[in-house]
Amino acid sequence: MNGKTWTFDDLEVGGTIKLGEKTVTAAEIIEFASEFDPQPFHLDEEAGKASILGGLSASGWHSCAMFMRMMCDGFLLDSTSQGAPGVEYVRWKKPVLAGDTLTGQCTVLAKRESRSKPGLGFVTVKSTMSNQRGETVLELENTGMFLTREAASA
């Protein structure tokens, strides 16, 4: 863990971490859906157009997976992250369609040090992922666990 940029100490309440950009392809939507969520509107453009989604649409679970990758690349892999005890909520606000370009961000809502595990802190974030039109497609809130700078350097 030595040398990681993001520790519990570096995550400040009110601070926002901008995540990268991802363009979603039809092929990856179909690949994910074929294995994990084989509903017609995730597998076929025409079925997607005929649905309320308006086109070939990523599964909500695929949207979550893409967002997780954005978080990993954006800061978690360069952090003292120790995982998460869960997710408070996830909302799929708009369909993610083939060709959409997504961006994400995480805003720190709260943080506290563990009472039972010295050197560990809990950080609650509200995260959003938006499409190229600035529409929020995914919103979630979760708490992550991070080592403090002191614990990481021990």
C-alpha cells in the first residue's frame, strides 16, 4: 500500500473526484447481456427500439460494472481502498444506449474513522455517471473503506 495517492486522509467532505470517459459499443452491450441479462432490448437493436428504452440499451448491471471500472481507473487502484461494506442505493436514471459516451464523478458526503479498527476509515460518496448530453444515467451512494496515511505507510 505504500505510495498510494488516495488515503482516508486525502478524501475530503465536499470534494469531487472526476472520473474518465467511456464510449459504449453495441458489441459490449450484447456480450454482457448474453451472459448476465439476456432480455431482448439488451441483445437486439430492433427490440430495443420497440421498447420504452429507445434503442439497444445496456443492462443496468452493465452500467454499474462500467461505472466500477471508471472508479477503479479514476482513483481506487491508486488508493488504500480496502473494499466496501455495501451500496446504500443505485438508481438507473436513463438508458445507456450503444454509442453513448459516459463520464463519472464521485463526491464525498461523509467520512469517519473506525472505532474498532485503528487506521481504517469509512468514506461515503454519492456518484453519478452522465451521457454525452449531460443527462444522469446512473446515480449511486456507497461507503468505501480506506487506510489512513499512517496505517498505509506502516
